[in-house]
Amino acid sequence: MVNGKRLLIIIPALNEAASIGDVVSEIRGELPGVDVLVVDDGSTDHTAAVAAAAGARVARLPYNLGVGGAMRLGYRYAHDQEYDVAVQVDADGQHDPRYVPKLVDLLDDYDLVIGARFAGEGEYTVRGPRRWAMGMLSLVLSGLAGTTLTDTTSGFRAANRRMIEMFARWYPAEYLGDTVETLVHAARRGYRIQQVPVAMRRRMAGTPSHSPAKAMIYLGRAVAVLTLALIRR
């Protein structure tokens, strides 16, 4: 229980054996009694075994579906098990579980709360085409949601039971669909969205890619995903 609510932490994970054990252990230490579900998204390493050894419940997908596919399974589990709140946390250790109660606090007034990296806390920065894409997404989605959203691609999110019910029925698996399209869909249907400033940490393991070519590809994909999300009904 967190703030009087039965809570499930959902962690989508692909080949994160080097970090997932520490991530699960930290969550269980900071949030005693909270259930942790690791969705192994077709990993070829020992992600599932390490997560289970650390005390998480593990669901294994037979092949890689992407974050959206993994989260869709997680929300269905949260719905079927009647959790009050579901919180998405990355498997690489960048999300600090000490912020979870702050996200959950706002769920009395909002349906979906985003842990925002660019809202005044921490020193996380993004430059170049990736930053341009994030700025464009934030501008458009803030208008749709009727509130300022500075980090619409954040994977640190808390959903109340009303939001869980919708995500259990509908959740896109396409690239960036789990972030951009879910916000468009939720805002258009009157779900209340808000953000909380959070500080991001360095990955516990692995190396992120920040090449200029991939940043330009990200910009192009972000524009395409947003356009399709706005066209779809």
C-alpha cells in the first residue's frame, strides 16, 4: 500500500539482467509491501531469472513486442488483480522509486501522473534533434491536455484505476505509442493528466545511444507518431 492505495509497479525489461536485480531490490526497500511485476519482453539473457530472484513477479513474453506490448500486459494484470494504482518504472535504474508517493498523491485529483525530467528538478538535459522533438510533442500535447507537460516521452508514470481500465482494453505497441499516443488518446477522452518534477539518474548498466543520426531518426519518428495519433480516433 502507498498512500492508502494498493499499488503495482510495472517494469518492462529487455535484456536488463545487469540492472534489473538492483532495480527490484531498491523498489522493495523503498516501498515495502508494494508488488513488483517485471514483464520480460523477449529477453535473450537472464533478465527473468534475476528479477524473480530479487523478489519480483515475472511475466515472460515469447518474443519482443516493445515497451507498449509489455506495458499492455502489465496493465491487464493490474486490472485483473484489481490494483488501485499502476506505476511504470524503467528497468535501467534511472527512475528513483522515492518519487513514487509524489506521483500517487496526485491520483486523487488526476487519472495519469507523469514523472517529468524537464520540470525544474535534477540536471537531466537533452540537446539537438531529440530536444526539438520533445519540445514539439510537449507543445502539442500540453494544448490537448489543458495543462503544461514538459516531458511527454517520460516512461515514469502513475495511473489510477480508471486509467488502468482503459489501458487494459487499449494500449498501442508501436514505437512511441506507449508515450505519445496514450496521451493523445487519454486527453481526447477527458482523462485528467498532470506531471510531477523528478530527477533522473544515470543508468545502472548499459550504454545509451546519442548519435546525431539516431537523434534525427527520433525526430522524424516523433513527428510521424504524433501525426498518426492526432488523425486516429
